[in-house]
Amino acid sequence: MTGTLNPVVTAQVESFVSGNIKSWSCAYNTLVTAVQIYALIDPLPFQVIVDQDTASLHSAMAQLAKNRVAAANQAVVYAYDQKLIDQGIVSRETINADKATFDQDKSQAKLAIANIAQQRALLHGAEVNLSYTKIPRPSTVW
């Protein structure tokens, strides 16, 4: 018998991320299972971004803790000085400054909360990109 042998089904596979291929687990015309990872893009550059975003998230969480402590401390100072104003020990200007600092510290805490949300989103995106370094067989082959 002579002739050309052609595959029954051919699938072109693309990745959401690009990079150097670290390994292949199959060769051309190899039958692969539905969940088999057949190629791996070097995950190291993507892991570095995940690590950086994780560190940024931890830093943002530490900043929130610091801002909350500052706000709590300033609340005590403000309350204490309010008691002393009636005795003439502190001025109205001091009370106003205490209140402004207290409000500012509360705002800094709210800003830190927003920063944490932003850092979580960045980390999630980096983790998704890292997961895309594993290239599986397409779930649907036409």
C-alpha cells in the first residue's frame, strides 16, 4: 500500500502568556489526554511577579495596621484634650489640630484598605498568568 497518512483531527493551541518553552511532554502526532499538560512555558518570570505582588500586599497590610494604630492613638489624644479644654489647659487651636490629625489618620487607614484591594487584584492577575504557563490539551477539539 502506498499513500499519505493524515491526522484525523488537528488542533492549533495558543497560550495567553508568552515566554520560553521550558519542557514538552509529547511529540508531534502524540495522542494526549484531555487534562494532560503537554508544554510548559518557563514559569520563573511569572513566579517573580507573584512573589513581588505578594510582598506588596503584605506591605499594604502592614501599612493598614500602622494607620489604625495611629488613628487609635490620636483618638485618645483628642478625647483627653477635649476634657482639658474646659479647665483652660489646652487651647481651641490644639483641639482643632487634634481633630484634624485624627480625621487624617482615619483617612489614611481607608486609603490603606483601598491599596490592599488593589494589591490583591494585582496578585490575582499575576497568579492567573502563572497558571497559564502550563499548556494543556484543549478541552474541545474540532
